[in-house]
Amino acid sequence: VARRLSLRKHPECHSMAGGKAIEHLARTGNQDLLTFPLPMQQYRNCDFSFSGLKNLVDNAIVQKEKEEGIQEGEILSCVKDVAAAVQHAVAVHLIQRTYRAMLFCIKNSILPSKNATLVVSGGVASNQYIRKALQNLANANGFALLCPPPRLCTDNGVMIAWNGIERLRAGLGVLHSTAGIRYEPR
């Protein structure tokens, strides 16, 4: 979404990563000026998916560009409102699916009845709006919420690679041969 909104060209966001730029602009945007239907409402599971939301946002941006008479790549006058609406939709989707997962774990005795903890990491945990929403969810359901400090909430791929480097340095769980490993592209 940040790329589609050309936030690198926005004077307040030119040096920010996409998620950080969305969060920054959303602080002063009006999330109620655009409404995005939540993804996967027809599925009663715990899966996350943002592809449908991305398509809806792309379509809304195209419509706003037409209304404002600007070309793709130019900054919309309502860019802060788009950022706020997208951030809110993402947060609500995460909350709904996480809540279902919490209920599933409780119902199936997967988690302890006391001191259950929700752990959130990666880029999503660096967003303060989403983190606050998850904190409210955890509080309402008697869970503790654990999140690394935002400076440690980097891309999950980077975190996994770093973990691999640390394990390699420590000589832990590192494969010496890839024989027997099957790769499945999706």
C-alpha cells in the first residue's frame, strides 16, 4: 500500500519504510472517510490474508486518483485518510483472527488455563496502533501480551535468518547436508 501510494515521495515519509510511513500518516488521518470490507469474513478459521484487502485498496486509490485528476505516482490529498483506513482494517482483521485462535486454543486446552500469553513479533509488532489493539484483546481475554521493543521488530524473514546465523555460530541444529530435505514451492 505504501508503494502504491508513492509514500517515498511524501515529504514526511521519504526516509521511512512502508509500514512506518503508513503508521505515521494514519495518526492524523480519518479512518472513517474510507471503509474497507474485512478479508475472509466468510471463513470461520484463524487464517490471515491481506490479498483481498490489497485489491480493494488499489481500487480505492485508482478511484481517488480519478476524482482528484492525478496520475499514478502522485500524492493523493487524502493519503492520510487512506493510510488510517488501511491500518484500521489490518488491525481489525488481525484482532478477529487472533481472537478466534485464542478461543480455539482455550477450547482445546492447548494453552494453560492461567497465565496464557500472546506473543507478537516482526514488523506488525512495531506498529503502535496494532500493538495497542492486540493489548486490548489480550487484556479482555486474560492474556499477557509480549512484544519485543519496536527496534527489534524487523521483518520476519530477517529475524529467521538472524536466528539461523546465531544457531550456526553456536553449533546448534545446523544441517550439514541437505539430503532428504524436500522443497515445495507454493
